[in-house]
Amino acid sequence: MKDIVIKGNRIKAELLMLLYCYIAANLVNVYAIIKYETSWIEIFTWQRFILFIAVLFYVVTIVVRLIVFGFRKGMRKT
């Protein structure tokens, strides 16, 4: 069986992307708190949901990056 090697730079880049997604999810939460005039304690009580949204954002970015990669790969062959 062949080993898969992931370089440290790629791991750092993916962790940074996940951090950006977490920050974006928190910003969406802050926007919702302001818009619906709810209690600011929800920043802490909704962290499980925020983590779920962050992972969802991360999955969306992966899908978009795969589409862009496939498009670029297809354009090179022609």
C-alpha cells in the first residue's frame, strides 16, 4: 500500500482556512444577534452550532476549490 504524504505547509493552509471559516461563522452569529436583538450570551451558548456552521463553510470552500481545480485542469488540456 502506498503512503500518502501531506506537507506541513498544506496542513497549515487548511487549518488557517478552517480558522477563517470559524471566524466567518461567528460574524454571522454576531449579525444575527444584532438583527434580531437577542442576548449577547448567545455568542457562548451557540458555539456547537457555530462549529457546525464553520465546518459547513469549510466543506463549501472545498467543493468550490475542487470545481476551480477541475476547471483549470480542463482548460490546460485544450
